Amino acid sequence: MARYALRRVLQAMPLLLGITLGIFLLIRLVPGGPLSAYEGNPDVTPQDLARLRQQLGLDAPLPVQYVRWLGRLGRGDLGWSLVSHRPVTSMIGERLGNTAYLMGLALVLTFAIALPAGIISARRQYSWFDHAVTTMSFAGFSMPTFWSGLLAILVFSVWLRWLPAGGMYTVGEAFSLADRLRHLVLPLGILTLFSAARYTRYLRASMLEVLGQDYIATARAKGLGERVVIQKHALKNATIPVVTIVALDLPQLFSGALITETMFSWPGMGRLFWEATLRLDYPVLMAVMTVSAALVVLFNLAADLAYGFLDPRIRYR
């Protein structure tokens, strides 16, 4: 397994290099630029624009700019924001904790809801519980987060006035756990609703397939209890597809949920990425997307290694 992991890491290096090159070129091909806000200002002369381009390194050819950025990345330097003139690392550090707090809680609640719901739904196929879970899962999965988020704000913030519409806390007030929890309810509920519905469907379908296998019938014929059959024989194999989905979702602990964070004014990575996109802040965009891509590759490797633990029949070469 160690040789397999090392080989995958070595294979990922040129992949990540190609991803960074693609991201760099796509960002630079977007119309406008970091100096577009100054170009229409009559108080800014062409000489001022030329001096700014030189100071920011934007006058160099694109290959030179990319090599310079890649060299700084190799030293652990993510660059400086073109808008706020602050280190990108500091900007990410200010937002990363808020995103991990929101996304981590959403992931824990998702597992707490989806795992028992998916297992029970598969064991009691076509029962009233299965029909209820299936209906709620389809409803939660089919509603886009921007629509369900706006609906939640309209109902709980505008009509009922039970919960705040956005933010992480009430500005100007002292720290209060109750206040933090009230601001957390809506974004956490929207993320959990969507994720739990998705995981429940995947786990139910996978459990139904596993419960029909011959080795499950053999385990039951040996007189093993239903709980032992489910926990020790069925669940491990049934979670293999779910592990793949989790591996794709875990990078969101860094990158955040762009729509949800923006809608609820949550000061996290998703909102930072959106603000950097509006301002064409190249270093921030490059940093967030590059780290996110690296995490996707890393967690996919972790998922591949987890397959061997969940299913002993899987061998690595």
C-alpha cells in the first residue's frame, strides 16, 4: 500500500502543475483586469496605470508571470492581494476557521442523519419510513441551496423574525453563545438538508445492493444476529460509494460553500472567493483554487486507500 500511495503522489504532481497552469490562464483570459477600476477614472493617467502594472508585475509576459507565481508557491508564499495589499495567507487564515466551523458541523450533522436513515430505509424497503425518507431526500436533493436559503430567510427572518438573516454574530454586541447559535441555524440547516438528502440516497441504494449479496445470506444462515450482519458485513461494503462522495466534499472544509456563505453573509472562504472574483483579485483566486485542487487530489488518494480497509478483496499493486 505504501508503494501505491507513493506512486499516486508522484502521479499527482504533474496533474497539479497542469491544473495550476489551466487556472492561471483561465483567470487571465477573463475580460477586464485588476486595474479595470482605474481605467475609467479621469484622475488616473496612462502613466499612472503603467506604473501600477510595473509595480504589480502585470507588465511581464504571461509565461514569466506564471513562473514567478510558481516560484513563490514553492516557497510557501501565496502572494499579496491586488486589492487589499495584504498577504493572501493572512486573508485565508482569517476566513478558514469560520468555514471549517460551519462546514465541519454540517458534515457531522449530515452523517448523524444520513447513516441511520439510509440503513433503516434499506432494511425496511417499501415501508412507510422508507417512503417518508425517500420523499424527503428527493425534496432536499432537488431544491437548490440558493432557493431553499432564500425561502428560509423569507420565512424565519422576514415573516416570523425568529432568526437573523445573515452574519456570524450581532455586530456591536458582546460575545454570546446563544447569539452565535441563532446566526448558525439557517446556514447550517440549509447545508445539512442538501448533504443529508444526497448521502441518504447513496447509502440506501448501496445498502440494498449489498443486502442482496450471497455472503449476507450466508451470514444470516449461520445464525448471526441482524445487527451483526448489518454492522460487520453489510455496512462496510455499503459505505464504499459514500466514501467517494465524502472525499469530494471534504475539500469544502477549506474552500467553503460559495452560495450559502454569500447568501447568509458568512465570513468564510466561499465568500472570500466570491469577493475576489468580483474584484479580479488574481492572487487570492489562484491561491484558493490551487489549494482546493490539491485537497481534492489528496482526499481522493485517501478514499482509494480507505477502499482496501472497507473491502479486504481490494488489493493495491
